[in-house]
Amino acid sequence: MLEAPRYLRDLRGHGPTPPEADWPGDARVAVSLVLNYEEGGENCLLHGDAASEAFLSDIAGAQPWPGMRHWNMESIYDYGARAGFWRLHRMLRDLPVTVFGVASALARSPEQVSAMKAAGWEIASHGLKWIEHRDMDEATERTQIAEAIRLHAEVVGERPRGWYTGRCSINTVRLVAETGLFDWISDAYDDDLPHWIHLGGRDQLVIPYTLEANDMRFAVSPGWVTGRDFGDYLCDSFDVLHAEGGRMMSVGLHCRLAGRPGKAAGLQQFLRHAAQKGGVWFATRGQIAAHWRSRHPPRPSERPSAMTRERFVERFGGIVEHSPWVAERAWMLELGPAHDSAEGLAHAFARVLRSASEEEQLSVLRAHPDLAGRLAQARRLTADSAAEQASAGLDALTDAERARFEALNAAYVARHGFPFIIAVRDHDKASILSAFERRLTQETAAEAAEALRQVERIVLLRLKTILP
């Protein structure tokens, strides 16, 4: 079977006009406070790992210590569980919070888990261990995911309904989606709103997370120095999203980072600011997922980038008049999610037309019917052409108008060697006649270029009737 290159990343997303979020209470911004609970799940020889942890701590330039325990690193993580968690719990216990809980860390922190549950916080899965997944083979990672779910249910009392790995592999999101167990996945940083992806044979809701409105930047460079740095950034982010309206904001927190007094001050600053400004819906990610699913459920559709060659040509072979080869070549391009919209697929068709030989371009122009010509009178136009000509009233001409069109058609073809082409849906009879007379006198090379631009416009308008 003939294969074509496909681009799997989605660079289009919601497009130029995001859907209306319609947050409860007419809120301008939905704010998701996320507390990452990783302490006791990080790399450590006590946990069976080959080296100590080196990620996200206040130890500058930390490196793994192969085969050795790192007392200082362990102590910093211990602070998060012993002191930082409780400081953040006191600050946030009356607000909806989503916990990204590493299953093995939760298992080692029974009092913290009880406090999370008493506060009504959502406890989502943050994987089995706080370690890198990038080098895991699929079988190993699938086993890790399954064990994380099992242990989470044992420790918390119910299985997780949301998932965020953080240190994920290229396969993680697909493997998690394949379980069919999760209302949402957050291993993405690609939008300010939830969105659906089709993975593992199902539609999976993604609630994007953040690595910038996140206290982790206290531990990386460039990053925060003072709590005010963090607070100012959160407030600025909130204000921009508030002005836009209908957006979502995640705030990432870690017990060993934002749980420190000076860093916690930045979070306090943001909470005061958001409360004073108003128009905010503090919600768990589960609540956001439920709201989004009710307002914007997945809409199954046949995606051009996922079609077989045969289906693609069957569906789009007639978009360029009597020239299915254009669709065949478009299918061979590096199509992806960005081409599953009318604008995107029209761009692929335009690339084919622009790169075609001069003779092929002329064949496309010559395949078009005359405007209000004999084919129209004999009702032998393609369905698209017939509808387009009717939209401008060309199916109901007076005898004088018909005679005028016939005379212009004959003069145009005699001068240029191909029919006059115009995107009639953009015009009425008067503007079509005006363009006809103007373009009749142009040099043929310039007119051929103009005619091809009109073909591109026609392609776009036709695709807009059948694609988003």
C-alpha cells in the first residue's frame, strides 16, 4: 500500500476563534491550582533506584549520584512532606485543588493523604514514581502505569480519574489513553483551553498544564528569585487571561518549593489579587473536565489527514474541477491535524497547484466551464459549479444578460485560451461582469496567474462547505 508522510503534531489547535468556555458564574478565567506531591517517590537508593535525585530542588547544579544516597537532596524533599505540604494545606484547604500524587509518595505519606481527602481535594495520578519515563520501553511503561493505578486505589481508596506524568516519554499519553480510565490527561502544555485528541481508539480530553506559571522556576535558570517574582508573574498571567476572557490558567506548586515561606508569599499575593479582581472560577481539573465535556463534547469526524488515498480522492477529487490528480498529490504531502480544516487543506491544494507544471496548470484552467455557458444551459455542470453559478444568479439570466456573457466568454477564450474563472460566491452579476471586462484586456500570463488564484479561492470556498 502506498504510504504518505504524516505530521503527528497539532499546530492548529482551536484555531483563530477558540470555543466559548462558558465557565460557571460567567467567570472570565478558570484557575486550576495544582499541588505536585512527589516527596518519597523521587529517585533514591531506598526506592530501588540506581542513583539519587537531581531534579527540582534548591541545590544548584545538582547531579545524580550513582550508587549513593544524597543526604542533602533527601532532606530537601523531606522538607516538602514535613513542612511545605502543611503550609500549603493551611493556605489552600478552603479552595478546590488538584493534587498530582506520585503513587509511591502517597503510600509513604498517610497523614498528608488524609488531609487532602478531608479538604475535598482531587487526587490525580502523577505516576508510580517521580522518575524519567523517556527511556522506558512500552511494555515497562505500561506496567508502571498499571501499577500506579493499582497502588493509588489502594492508598487513596479509589482509582485516579486524572493523570499527569511530567517526566514522560513520547508514548506516555497514548499508553494512558489506551487504558480508557481517565477523564483527563495533563501531559501537554499546548493551549489555554482543554481540547480533545484521538488516541488509543478513543477520544481523550487533555487539560493542558504549565511549566511557566509554576514554582519549579525557583529551581531552574532563568527563574524566580523572590516570592514577589512568582506572584507578579501569576498576577500578570491572570490579568491577560482575564482581559481575553474564556480562558484557563494552571498554577503549578511543589511542596518543597512553594511550601517554603518566602516562596509561599508569591502564592499568597496571587490569591489576594485574583479574589480582589473577581471573575474567577477556582476549580479542580476534574470539575473543568466535566464542564468542558458537557459544553464541548468530542465530535467524531472523518479527518483528511487520516484518510486512505482512495478515500481522500473519493472525497476531495472533485474539489478542483475535473482534476483529481490535484487531490492525489495533496494526499502525498506531509499532512497533519493542521490540514483537517478547510483553510489547512486548501493550503495543501494550493501548494500542489503552485508547484505544478505550466501545462498542468493550464489543464486545470481549461477544465473549468464557461460562466453561464452551454453546459449550464444544458444542466451539465458539476454540482459544485451549478450551485456556485446559481448563488450569483447566473442560472436566471435575461436574454440580454446571457448574450452578454456568451460574447465575453468567446472573446476571453479567443484571447487567453482558457475560460474565465472567478470565485462567483464572492460576487454578484454586476461585479462579475465588471471583472470580466477588466481581465479580458490583461496579458495572458498575468491573467493565467489571476485565474489560478481564483481556483485557489474556489477550492477554499468549496472545502468550507464540508470541513470545519
